[in-house]
Amino acid sequence: MIAQTIQLALAPVFMLVAIGNILNLLTARLSRVVDRARALQEKYAGTDGAEHDMVVLEIRTVDRRIRLIGQAMRLLVLSALFIGTTVFLLFLEELLGAEVRVIAAGTFIAALSLLMVGLVLFLRETQVAAASLRIPRDYLELDRQI
């Protein structure tokens, strides 16, 4: 019977691996965004006029990205904890004969829900990042022929 429980626990464990990979990706993105935030903070005091406004707009975007990544990471860590709880409950049921399948199903559903919301936040962060990378229309000079 323990072999069957191990097989049953494999799907949640694969989810843990996937969440770990996503967290690794988010950590790398956060690191780059934080580096950019520090560079912008150094630049902030030395600018004025339109250049200052551009720095402030970028700082706001970077701040939003940091918040979105942080929220996504928290939800993914919570999802991983729920997956760990699910696996724990599956083994607890096998070893002690306790009827906890309904609770295990609930923790797995909670883990999936948290994972999906975390992925939506990750998607939103990538959208914010892509929007901030767009070239301003003024630089394109679309009104003249080249």
C-alpha cells in the first residue's frame, strides 16, 4: 500500500518542482528589477524637467513590477506549502489509517488555486514589463518619411 501512496503523491511533487522553477525565474526577474530601481534612484536627484519626469515614471513602473513579483512569489510559496501538506496527509492516511482524503483534496485544490493566481500575477508583471519597454512615439518620428 505504501507504494500506491508514493505513486499518488507523485503528481503533487511534480507540481513542487514546477513551482520551484517558477520561483527561480521570479527571483531572477526581481533581482534585475531591483538593480534597475537602484540605478534609477541614483539618477533621480541629478535630473530635472522632462528627463526627471521620465525617471519618475520608470521608478513607478519598477515599483509596480516589484510588488507584482512579490505577490506572485508569496502565492507560489503558499501553494508549495499546501502541496507539501497534501503529500503529508496522503502518507498520514496510509500510515495511521485516518480518513483525510477529503482534507487532502481540499489542500490540493487550494494549492492549484494559489498557483493559478500566482501565475496570473506573473503574467501581469510581464505585461507591465513589456509595456514599459515600448519605444515612445516621439522617438519613432512617424510623421516624416525616411
